[in-house]
Amino acid sequence: MKRKAAYFIPFVILAVGFAAMQFFASFKTAPPKKKPEEPVKSVEVSTVRLTDIPAAITAYGRVVSAQPVTLYSEVTGTLEPGDLPFLPGQSFRRGELLLKVDTRQIALDIKSAKSELMTALALVLPEIKVDFPEHYPAWQNYFNSCRFDRPIAALPPAGNEKIKLYLARFNIYKIYFTICDLEILLEKHFFRAPFDGAITDAELRPGSSARPGTRLGEIINLENLEAEMPVPAEDAQWIDLSKPVTLTSEEVAGTWSGRILRVGKTIDAKTQTVQIYIGVGRRLDDGLYDGVFIKAVVAGSIIPSAAIVPRKALYEQQFVYVVKDGRLEYRKVRIVRREPDYVIAAGGLNNGDLLVVDMLQGVAPGMRARPRNLSAGEKNR
């Protein structure tokens, strides 16, 4: 019996000790639990100021001559030099003689035809003097004014039908129009510059023989240059044809002014772009040449009550964060134009909004936020 009691005594002691520990623990007050502090995100903001923003459209393209001209011979003969060397790269001024074709034969043909005309007039003048004395002085003066070294003058008007019959009978009209045709042919022997420009190709040199259809070379107009540039189809609505265009180039130093000549009416199916054509005013000495790659900044229409939003502040192409009452607010904005570094929003933002311009990660709408770059005056507003 005593041995069994000895076995139960340790268990009794443990049970009494545990009960005592529980009794005394009930008098101990548990320390209050601390609530976790809500995190505050420090963000960089920009105060929104709605204003009228011009839609600047940027485009790139290459300058080309608005008037390239290929020279072909329409007559037969030997090429002779003009006022300057007919060589590629040679510049010229309006009216300068580029080339000419030997004119000796055509000049003799014109003189021969004039001789026939004078012979015919000499035969008809006595008839006019007798039958129409009042018209005789005009025709006599015309006969006297005929010169072999001058272009033919226009015939005097026929006074009546009988004079026309006299003139037709002696082939006056036929010979006169033959001379006019020959003089037009003579003009085709001379290649004069129709504009300020340059020679880009010269296939034949003076001394070569030319015949109708022979290609002589090519010239370009440098008075009027033109640049064809693609712009996104969505930007076409902002193009203002009345606004000037500023042109620059990384290849040639300088700044030039241009104007939009026309806008294409079709959209490229592959690139979704519209072609615009910009005329470039220049001088021969201002450094801008055919083939130069240029950048054009087109001052477009005005976008009213809009704000500029940096690209990094835009989420899902149409949302931004603003700080309102110390918390982040996720807001949708209406984008009307997109530029490489920013977009123009014309809806969704108000004057005085604190637009978050940081690129945020791991945040959610409603999170506490503290602008870190506001002045003391802006924080108190």
C-alpha cells in the first residue's frame, strides 16, 4: 500500500502545481496588441494646369526637287556648248543657255521662207494698191519691216474678203504659217534654264550628234523643293494647312521654313499613315540640297483645355494616379494625341489635380501617399 502511495505522490504534486500556476496566471493582464501602421507612399507629383496646347506633329522625310526635268532633243544636229559646262553637279540660273543644237540649217530654211513671203507680197501689193488703196499703206509697211535677222511679225488684218482672196491666191497665209512653224522649230535648238537649278545627269557632251528622241540629260529645280513625309493617320485631323513648318536636318546645319502643299487622301494599309507634302523655300546658297533627310515639326490645330502627361505616368494606355486627400486615386483620362515622350489628355483631369509622375509599382488605389516635391504654398492649398 505504501509503495502504491509513493507512485501517486509525484503526480499529485504536478497536478497541484499546474492548478496553482493557472490560478496565479489568471491575475496577469495581457499587454494591448499594436495595430500595424498603414504605409505611406512618397511620390513625385505635378500640379495639373489645363491650357490650350498646339498639336505639334513631327515627321521625317527626304527632300526632293518638286520639278525634275529630263531633256530630250526634238531636232537633228550637232550639240554646241551653252553659257556653262553641261556636266553633272553644275548649278545654273534661270534663263542661262545650257545647250544648243547647230542652227545653221534651220536658219537658212527660215530665210528661204521669208524670201518666198516677200516675193509673194511683192506680187500682191500692186493689186491691193489698185483695188484697195486705203489698205495699201499697212501692207506696204509690213513688207518694208520684213527682216531676215528678226522673227516674223504678225500679218496685218485683212480689210475685207476680197483682200483675203488676193492673199490666199498668192499663198501669203501658207508661207507665213510655214515661217511661224520654222521659228518654233528654231527655238527647240536652244535649251535654256526654266528655273534656278542644277544638272544631275549629262548623257551627251557638246560635239555629239543628236536626233529627235535623244536623251541629253536631266536637270532639277532647286527653287522649289518638296518633302514627302508619312504621319500617323490619327494625327491627320490636327494638321493645319495655314501653319508654317519648321525644318531641321542632322546632315546639314541650318533651319528652314516650309508649308504644307497638300495632304494625301489615302491611308497606307501596312503602316496606317497618311502622306503629307511640304514645300521648302530655299536659295541656292543656303545649304539645303536635293536628297537631304530632314525633320519637320508641323504646328497643328489647338487642343483646348488639355494637359501634358508624361509617358511614364500612364498605365494601361489610359489611366493615371492622382493624389487626392492624401491617398492615391486611379483615374481614367481621355488621350487625344500621343507623342514619343508624352501624351495630351483632354479629359479626366482638372485644374489643381496632383498628377503622379513617378512610375509606381506595388501600389493600389486608396493607398496613402505623400507628395515629396510640393512647395510649402502648394501643400497649404
